[in-house]
Amino acid sequence: MSLDVEFASDNHSGVHPEVMNALMEANKGYSISYGEDEYTLSAKRLLRKVFGSNSDSFFVYNGTAANILGLKTVTKSFHSILCASSAHLTVHECCGPERFTGCKLSTIPTEDGKLTPALIEPYLMGMGDVHMAQPKIISITQSTELGTTYTIDELKEICRFAHQNNLLVHVDGARLCNAAVYLRTGLKEITKDVGVDVLSFGGTKNGLMYGEAVVFLDKSLAADFEFYRKQGMQLTSKMRFISAQFNMFLQDDLWKKNAEHANQMACYLEKELKMIPHIKLVQKVEANMVFVRIPLDYMKKIRKKFYFHVLEQDPSVARLVCSFNSTKQHIDGLIDGLKQICD
Amino acid sequence: MSLDVEFASDNHSGVHPEVMNALMEANKGYSISYGEDEYTLSAKRLLRKVFGSNSDSFFVYNGTAANILGLKTVTKSFHSILCASSAHLTVHECCGPERFTGCKLSTIPTEDGKLTPALIEPYLMGMGDVHMAQPKIISITQSTELGTTYTIDELKEICRFAHQNNLLVHVDGARLCNAAVYLRTGLKEITKDVGVDVLSFGGTKNGLMYGEAVVFLDKSLAADFEFYRKQGMQLTSKMRFISAQFNMFLQDDLWKKNAEHANQMACYLEKELKMIPHIKLVQKVEANMVFVRIPLDYMKKIRKKFYFHVLEQDPSVARLVCSFNSTKQHIDGLIDGLKQICD
Amino acid sequence: MSLDVEFASDNHSGVHPEVMNALMEANKGYSISYGEDEYTLSAKRLLRKVFGSNSDSFFVYNGTAANILGLKTVTKSFHSILCASSAHLTVHECCGPERFTGCKLSTIPTEDGKLTPALIEPYLMGMGDVHMAQPKIISITQSTELGTTYTIDELKEICRFAHQNNLLVHVDGARLCNAAVYLRTGLKEITKDVGVDVLSFGGTKNGLMYGEAVVFLDKSLAADFEFYRKQGMQLTSKMRFISAQFNMFLQDDLWKKNAEHANQMACYLEKELKMIPHIKLVQKVEANMVFVRIPLDYMKKIRKKFYFHVLEQDPSVARLVCSFNSTKQHIDGLIDGLKQICD
Amino acid sequence: MSLDVEFASDNHSGVHPEVMNALMEANKGYSISYGEDEYTLSAKRLLRKVFGSNSDSFFVYNGTAANILGLKTVTKSFHSILCASSAHLTVHECCGPERFTGCKLSTIPTEDGKLTPALIEPYLMGMGDVHMAQPKIISITQSTELGTTYTIDELKEICRFAHQNNLLVHVDGARLCNAAVYLRTGLKEITKDVGVDVLSFGGTKNGLMYGEAVVFLDKSLAADFEFYRKQGMQLTSKMRFISAQFNMFLQDDLWKKNAEHANQMACYLEKELKMIPHIKLVQKVEANMVFVRIPLDYMKKIRKKFYFHVLEQDPSVARLVCSFNSTKQHIDGLIDGLKQICD
């Protein structure tokens, strides 16, 4: 019996059927490469509609690149990037950000993956001192790596604090759609409207095959981006195939439908998990992920059937992820498995 | 009237229908991310079959990355990489190789894009001298950026020369399939069997949507590759979709059929061009590209209808590229256009 | 009245007269550049005598370079370097280490600037996981930035722990002489003999004009050093002038005399400070630095006369540094000033 | 008998006695570190007097750093730096420039080490094309690595050409003093007044122990320099000792006296060499270096007595360098040796 990998990551789900159709549709005839094609022009227009007429957006292959290239474009190598200790940027990118930006990542411990001005302030040392990395940008993840979501007020507060201190704000939005859906609002309301400067807008975890957008909410920040993208090995030749996916993603709100489904499934999973003895929720469920503590001997047993991640720093905490194609049936299977073990 | 872009690049063609089918086939259910999936394991097995049991292969998104990450894995930042002045690596990667490897690119002028030991030798200076970049690896392109192809004997000679001088040999094989077809031989015969150490094995220009393989012919060279790939922003989460394309590419020799067609079309194009007055072939046609000199005033006229590249250093030389889905009809259209202008 | 800067840094003292003599002595006739001269050969011999016949040593201009180049030589860009949160390496090098090594600095909070295996262990995550920086080397400072000194047993314990986990140990020895003197032992006893792998051996803070040594306790680790030194802008042309200083430093134990004096002065300063009301020692005095808490309004007054550093994260803590040419008279002046303020 | 190394490099000479005196003078009492001291403030004032009130100057340890940090401050990693194929920057810095700037060095062959607009123009390709390194700055060496010197008109022409093409001009002035003396003019006349933007102003080859200045002729270009200097391991703690040397260098024109002597000795050497059969001058003598072709078997014999460099690409060409403390007697010794061999 092979392991069930469904709950390990939203990267384990495949491609949404409508996205696959869009790929097939785009495969007609010749199309100019490197971004001058009509698919890309259209996708950029749609993104401008979503994120405001002063924004500019660019496609890259994956989230690692979206974060690193967005940050590189607005920093110099003597700057520091402030982020939560739990940020993907610092934990799971194999020094990629340090390597390509040269910057120091100043990592700030949090309870729930969410930064606040009060948490950040003590890290704003050394401005103007040539011996010290110069704080330049705050990077937050929305929704966070711990499945929590910043409220609009929290976002505004961080952006206000940042700008008062001459800092920019970057959002790792690999799960931005899940956040917007949780907050019952649009994508612009939680980025442009609260004061975000640079955004990684994720597609892959929400039903695309590959492709993410780097969005500069103020396009004047984007001047060097295309050179860094090329140099950073992220300029795709047949760009129409990323753009066609984004066209489908943004038309008729496919991003919203997919994220809504994933979030709903996470709520259902949460509700069911709460009813199992010995299992404890460790973070609020505000997106498509559920973090629960499972006694270690039970954990061992359930992981023989289901493959999912546990926290590196605490192997008794499981991360369970839902995606656009999770089903109640699948969740019930996991719940049944857990009930048999935990009872 | 929009421009005809067919002959500008093999990146302008789309995805081969069988590859598109493979993508749809792979989109079933959940699949573990980052390369542990069955599609990837199968593709790696196929590549081992092609390039020898001592080889190891890895997927990246594009050719820029295949070259840079392959080279990075076997160099240190004080090394130099020797390549032709016309190499894509030095001309069209926006300092990406310098940026990620730190190495100097020692560029060597050639007539036809092909290096020889005699051309390389004067550049082997300063070995052991800490003031000078240390020559470490020769990078050749097969087929070259000028549409020419190294013979098996030429490849052997370069590899022998390299190894005698403690150098490695890298092949930028964005068009390796075209070379194999031109030489009427297999992929292994022009890489492993002649002594190549590291290879970028191209797929995108030959019918894939995206995806290239970095092949270490001796897998002991590959020890650090996966860390550099992750750090270099090139680890794809839903890897099954690159792997599925390569599975199709290698099964039943789709790579060969596609390259054969592209090469044949280039031959046909060459034959027809030769019959047009004022137009002169400037390189041998040994792959899927034809380089011709067209008087500048004729050039201006033809480029109003057809979009293609001319040499930066000589705008009277056109590069015309054929691909897996070029048609005689299309070529006849170009030829007719040229005849009307040049007569 | 200009500020008294004596206690701000051991970099504020000048050059020991015997070192100045050595510089004058070395200024005779022509001497081959870049390290082939007799002064350098002699200094390297002396260093081999001090640190063992299997060691190899190289000169650089300053401590920043000694640390960064020593670490670069034994790491790859996907590695992480573990150090105390208070380490100069991470706090006061303006991202230099990240920039030149590409590595992540994993910073570990401590009470007194000293790491222990127990503190380090939780940071050894992700070994073999391509998503995560790979722990490669522990960097400790001896004596620490907080004026404390690792005992020989503590050093042994860290080195044993490191090697058991396939990690190396680096020592930032900008104040190694002060540590040796405090521990009443030799330089080899606290480096080679406890298991250290790479050392920055400081001279400038202890009476030299400029110049530090990078010491590889096992010379097989040093293979690439000279290339990185040149590339890192640290190969001095007239090397005899660094070497001559080190010859003087090591002959007749000038390093020891200077450090002994500095440590004794710090002890005297500590004793006197203890007798002043409202002033509290915050770290043990185990080298040439004294850290004391001074009520903020007193602090403000004393800093009008004396220039010294306070902790960025706590401006009520003063760092007072003694050096080879501190005098009791000078210290008495500071103490008098403080007494007038604090009484 | 040990080899005579006098003619191998101006780095083989020691420190001018007056510079040594200045070092001793500066070694009095305490002095604030990292550049806030009175010696540095005074040296910066003197440099402003020399290079104009709109300039700003900074000290680094060596010429490698002066070039790399000056260039880094005004470039981004997707830029290219245009220089002669013979430039120290590209030949003898072990990829340091590539490593720290990320830029491509576009190297242009010359006859005599001197670039001209006509030579540079063909290398200005690809502006605005994201696939190609973006030309940003022309770096020339004055006097050149081949002992030749740009005239004021030639300098003006290059600067005009550069600025017309939105390029900056950098001067590697390791031997700028020799050029000024040869042209019988001042330092400002061949930098600020002709339109140079960034300058490495060399001291070490002309009588200092260590230390060079990076001069931004327009100080608005210097905004990031101090951060890159610190990050680039080039901020010296006891800066007064570089500054004191420059104070002496610039007061009473010591730079001029030293360079005049070196140039005169080179003229004398040239005159004497011309009279030896079989020896042929290969470059004009316009600074302190003489390049001569010596038949290879004679070369072998003379190098048994005298240590000097020959060209890597042509071992029959010797580079003979004079310095501030060369003597006619010494030159006569070399000439006698050559005469014995060549007759």
C-alpha cells in the first residue's frame, strides 16, 4: 500500500481542469517568446485591473524566485530583510535569498507566524552605522506558514510602521488567495489598499501547473526587475504558457473558487479533528492549513498511512494542508484513520 | 497585418501534441512534490538508459538555469570558464553565469562558433597563479549558436585536450537533438562516449512546454547539484509535469522525430534560399538554423512582413530557425516574400 | 575640550613601539611582493611553531577579512554558519559574511556570548534536506564580544560536539591573546589542542598597526585560501610589512605582554568600578573588557567627557575596553569622573 | 647569490622615508577608529583640494579593492564594464571584479593598452535588451599596464564618448602620479577636468606602505560606498595610519617627486637598453615601465640574475619597472648584465 500524500502540501494536488484547458487553448500556432505575446499582454492587463493601474506585474516560474527577485529588485547587498523566524524565506530556501540578494535576513520569533510593529521594533538597530546591515524591508507571509491570516487592520499597521521608518513591505503571497477568501475581501484590498510595496502572488499552490507573479504595487520600483529576472534564470521562453494559466486564474475568479474550496475543506477538517481525543489544535485555522498536536506514538502510527509534514522543531505537531481538489471523502478517510489510532 | 514570427526562434513554436497529452495524463490525483514522484523516477531512469548507468540527471525550468547550475556545481568562484565569443552563455544571459558562479568567462573568437584545441590553448594562462582566474572548464555549444555542429572527432579532440590540461568539458545542448540527428547518431555517442562531463540537455526548443535536464555523465560530479538547484530558484514543486514531458520525449524517440523534422526543414529552406539572387549563406547548415546575408535594403523590406533576428554585430545577417512544426508551406511563403523583394 | 576616546575600543590605541621598530627595520631595500619575501617566510615558520606543524597560516589586512575568508574557504554557499547572536560576525560586518560566502548565519541567543552544545543543538535542523541551509561550521569568539572567555573544557566540549555532527569549528580570535593570558595558557592549547579547525588570529587590537592571520590548524583545509584571498581583495603587495609585525609579535612573546597588560588594566578598572554606587557589572571580566550598567541619566553625563560604546539593545550598558597602552592614571581619570557623577 | 628583484615591480620597493616618518608621527596617543580621526579628516580635506570641492574620497587597503569597490558603487549586477584586454582588472584580479560586482567584463583588444571610442563602439551592443549585460562604465588604466599614457585629449575624447552613450568613466590610477608627471600636469587636470567619474588613486606603488584612495569626482555617486567598503572587508580600524601616509604624500608634492624620479629612471633605462643589440622596445616609455623584447635564449640567461616579469602571452617580452628608489647604479648593473649576454 502506497502512502496517501494528499494532506502533505497544496503542491501535491495537480492542475485545475480549466487551467489545463487554457494550456491546450494557448498551444496554437506560433507565438513570440519572452513575453511579447498576446497571452502575456492580456494577463498583465488583468493583473493591472486587479492590483491597480499604477502596478506592474511579471511572471516567474516559482515562489522561491518570486520572493527572491522581488526582494532583490528593491534592496542592495548591505540591507537587511526583516521576517518572522517561521518565514519560508528564511527556513526553506536553502540560503537562496542570502545568495542572490547578499542581504542579511533578520529573523524575529513569533507565536503564530505574524509580525507586529512591537515585535519588529527592537530589530531596527544600526540605521546609518556602516558596521551594521541596514534594515530596508519587512517581509510578511499572507496567509502565514502557520495557517494564520493578518487582518486588514494588522496589515495597515505594519505598513504604516514600515513607511514611518523608511522601510518597504513585501508580501509572500504564495497563499494570498486563501487570505483574501478568509477575510471575505479582494486581492487589492489586502495589498495595494493597505500599503504593500512588493508582492509575490502565488498560483501554483492554488491550481496552476507552474508560474507565479511578482507584483510591484508602485511600478516605479520595478525598473530593474526584468534584468534581475533574466540574470536570475527565471525568464521563460514560451511565456504564453504561464500567462494563459493566469488569464484563466483571474477570469471568472477561478482563484477565488479554488481558495474557497481549500479553506472550506480546512474548516471541515478542523471541525472533525476537534472531536478526536488527544488531538489538539495549535494554531487558528484561517486559511487552508490545520496544525495539530498529536501524541508522538499516535503520530508514528498515522504517518504509516498518511504522508504529511511535522514541524522540524516539534515533531509532535502535524501540518495538514487542503487544496482546491480536496474532498470530504478524503478528509473522512484521514479522520477515520486518526480515530482508530487515538481512541 | 501582424508579423509572421515563425522563423525567429524555435521557442516560438508551441508544444508538441504528444507532449501536451503527456501533461494531461500526468494530471491525475495527488503526487508527491519536489521530485519523489513516479514520473520523475521514471524519467531519471530513462535518462540513465540514454546517457549511461554512471550518469545522473536533474530537471530545471530552462536552459539558462541548466547551463549556470551545471557549471556552478563543478566550479569555484576563482575559476574561469572558456567558451566561444558567440556562446549563448556569454552573449545572452545578462551576466547570469558571472553572477551565480563568480567565475570569469574567457571568451574565444571563432569563425563558425566551434572551438578547437588550437584556439583554446592561448587562453590557458596563469594556472596556479593566485592573481589569475584558474581555467577549469571548457563550455561548447552543440549544435552551436551559428547552426554548425561539432563532429564526433572534433568532440573527442576537445575532450582529450581538456582532460590532459585538467579541465572539464561542458556542453550547452539546447539543440543537442539537432546535432545527434545531423550526425546520424545517438545522444550518448556525442556526450558520454566522447568524454563530456556535464551536459545541458534541452527540451523546450524541441517541442516541450518547459523543462531541461542537467546531466552529469559521471554522477560523482553531481554531489552538490540539488542544493544549488534549490538555492538557484530552480526546484519545481510539481515536478511531475516536467518529468512527464521528458518521459514522452524519450519514449519512442520523439526527440529524434522532432529534431529530424526541424533539420529537414532547415535543409529545404537552405536549398530554396540558395536560388535567390543577392542572398548568401554565411554558415554551413548543420542543424535547424540558416544564416544568410541579405543586402540591407532588402532586409528592411522583408522584416516588415517576417519577424526574425539579425546578428547584433552585423545586421545584414539573418538567423532563420526551423522547428518541429515548421511546414514547407510556411517556408514557401518566406521564400516567395524574399523572391519578390530580391528580384 | 575634546572627548577622551581611550576606553571606546582597543582599536583606538596605536602601534606598540617595538612593532613600529620592526616596520622600520623591514623597510630596507627591495623585497619580493605578495608573500615570497623572507619576512613572510619567517613569520609563517613562527606561526607553524605556535600552532603546530600541520597548520598553515596566511596574512590578511583586518579581522573582517580573516573571519570571512577563513569561513569561505571551508564552506559552500548552501551551508549555514552557527554563531552567537552577539557575534561580531553577524552584528557588525554589514552582511559581509552573507555577501562573500552566500551562507546563512544561524544566530543563537546566549546570556554571556558563549555557545554550548545544548544551545546549539536545536539549530541543527534539516541536514540533507535540500530546502534548508546545511549546517557546516560553528563560529565562536574567544574572548567573546562580551568580555567572557571559554574555558579549555568548554572549548573541548564544543569541538567534540561539532565533530560528532560533522561540523567544523571556527574561532574568531580577534582577542585570542587576551583569552590565552586569562586562561594562563598558550595559544596552541586553546586552539589546536582542543580541536579547533580554523582560526582568525588577531593582531591589530593587541598592538599591531594592521594585519591578522588566518590559521588553518589542519593545512589540508587551506587548499583554496590563497585564491579566495586574492579574489577577496586581501592580498597585500608589500606583505613584508604585515609579516614583520607578526615576527615581532611572536618573538619574545610580545603578544602575551600586551594582552597581559590589557587584561590587568581591565581587572583594575573592574575593581574600581565595583566601588562606585549605582554601577553594576553585567558580565564577568575575563579579558580586556568591562561591561557595566550605569543609570541612564548618569550615563548621559559621563559620555559628555568620555567616548565609549553602549549596547545597541540596551543603552544603559557601557562597554569599556582596555588595551596594551592603557594606564592606571587614565583609568583613575575615568573613575573620578564617574564618582563625581554617581555620588 | 640571490636574485635581484628591483625591476620586477614597483611593489618591491619599500616605503619612502618621509612616509615612514609620518607613520611614526601618527603613532601618538589614542585616536578614534574607522575614520573619524583628525588624520583622516585632514587627508580627506587635502584630497578635496586636489580633486575639487565636489569630490569625495575614501581610503581602502589596496588597489584591487579600490577598483572593485569604486566600480561596485556605481554598477548593478546586470551591467557590463568595458576595459582593455590588458587591464589589470580583468587579467590579474582572480575574478574579484566579477565576484563582487556580478558584472561582466567586456574586454577589448588594444595595441598599447589604450582604449579609444572607435575601439569601444562595437562593444556597445544590446542596450535595453534584457538578455544582454548592459554597458554601464568604461574602465581605463592611467598610466596603462603597458607603460603608456593617455594624453589629455584622448582622455577627454573617451569621457565625451562615454557620457554621450550614458556610460561612466572609471580610471584605475595605480600609476596616476606617473601619468601626471609624464604629461607635466596636475592630478585634477587628468581626472576631474577631463570628465572622469570614479578614480582609484594609487599610493602603494609610489612609496606608501599600504593604502589607496577611491575618489568620486562627483560625490553624489558615493552614497553607498561606505557600506560596500565595510561589507567588502576594506574598512580599516586604525585608519589614521593610512591617512597619515596620504597627508605626507599630498603635502609638498611627495607624490610628484617620487613619480618624477621613477619616470626619469625609466627614461634612463630605455636610453641604455636601446643601445644594446638584439633588444627591442615594444611600447613607448611614457611612465615608469619599459617593455622590451629579448631573444628567448638571452632572456633565459638574464633571468638567472634578475627576477622580473615577462608577458604571459609572449615570454620574450620583459617588463622592467622603476620606482621612487631606483638608482642609476642599479640600472647600470642590469644594463651591464644584459650587455654581457647580448653581445
